[in-house]
Amino acid sequence: MSRTDTAPVPPRPAATVLLLRDGAEGLEVFMVVRHRAIAFASGALVFPGGGVEPGDRAIAAALPGLGPPEAAALRIAAIRETFEECGVLLARPRGAAALLDAARLARIAAAHRAALLGGERPFAEILVAEALEPAADRLVPFAHWITPASRPKRFDTHFFLAAAPPGQIAAHDGGESVESVWIRPAKALAETERGRRKLVFATRLNLMKLARYATVGEALAAAAAEPVVTVQPESVETPAGPMLRIPVAAGYGGELFPALDPPAM
């Protein structure tokens, strides 16, 4: 029986973080290259992120003021995945206003990150042991993409912007990701056009959107002021060839875009 004859696979809730900094030539975003052995987006340049886990929901439920349960769990997942995939921890000592400094983060990462990546230590246990609070307020909603219903593997992904904490050093984990780079959005797009990079459709369009902004402050302010419109790409045939259609209101500057890469999102 073909997939058109069956119910769509339910999309898995997921969160992704566009970690930003102001570079010498303008706004830069942290990205990692996925290991080629991974089924989803293998070899692609992506933003750190992943699926929501039961532990994320438990942490969110225990913290007041994070909003509706699922929205809160998405923010916790975004923070956890950022720590797992690039070693940056958007958290603060309990009761403090400032984020972790580089020295304390280094100690925390040395004590816990390998065990977290190995599934031996839950993120909640690390937060308790180190008396930390997730800095969910540092995440600004940027986009919301749902994999097309026809795909066998689907995600319901919320994209967040966050300024990189001063002093914290981002680096790939060496497992799921094999390379990392701080890169200007326009440069990532240009390198993809020249065949030097691989981008899935959602990443490509979010880089296009991010490339409008010159600084971290400008990007965060614009994202905070604009409503997030859900995008679920739809394949359409046009005289110019196959295209992917998304809502104009989503703010990507159009409705039809070339399907230059397999629409993994």
C-alpha cells in the first residue's frame, strides 16, 4: 500500500536554535555538519537541535512561568540540544540574572556532557546537581516548520534565535556532527550554490530570512516583533519545474521556491 493510501506519520515535536554572534563582517550563525551515517539530513549543514524528550517535559512542568506545557518543553529541548550538540549552555545559576560564565561552563561540561551524550545522565539531573535554571527567556521564536505529510519521517520543528553567551565556546560534538562553523548566512547560501555545502530546504530558507539582518540585536528585535506563521511545504509543478509552496505570510519573501535540495523539512 502506498503512503497516499495511509494516514500521514505524526510529526515529532522538535526544537532548533540559531545561535548568533556579531562577527567582524556582520551577523554570524553557528552551524554543524551532520554525520553522513545519520539518516536525517546526512552530511548537511544544519542548526543544532532535535526532538523533544520526556525529560524536557518534566523539567518544563517543574518550572513556573514558561507558558503552556508543550511550548515550555520545546524551549527546554532547545537548551538541552544546544548543550549536547555544541557545548553552549543557555542557563544561569539559580536565582542569578547573568548566564553561566565560561569557567563554570567548562567545569560543568567536563563533569557531565559526556554522560549526557551517552544517555547516562539526564539533563534534569545536571541542572539539579549544578543548581542551574534554564534561561528559556533568552530564546526568541523565529520560525515553525512541519515536514510535508507525504514524508515517511516527519518533524514539527520550532526554530529559536539566541545570542551566544559571552565567553562560551561552541564546538561540534564529534558524534552526530563532524564539523562546525560560525558563518554569515549569505556566505552559507553562496557556498551551497557553488556546491561546497548541502542544505535542506527549511535551513536554506531560514538562512535567507536571517541574512536580512546586520546584527544580533537587529535579528532578535525583528523576530520578537513578528508573528510566527507555520510552514508546511507543498510540492507543486510549474512551467519552470518542480517548486515548493509555502505561505506568503510566513515572511520568506515569496510563495514558490525551487526545490534545490530534497525537502527533508
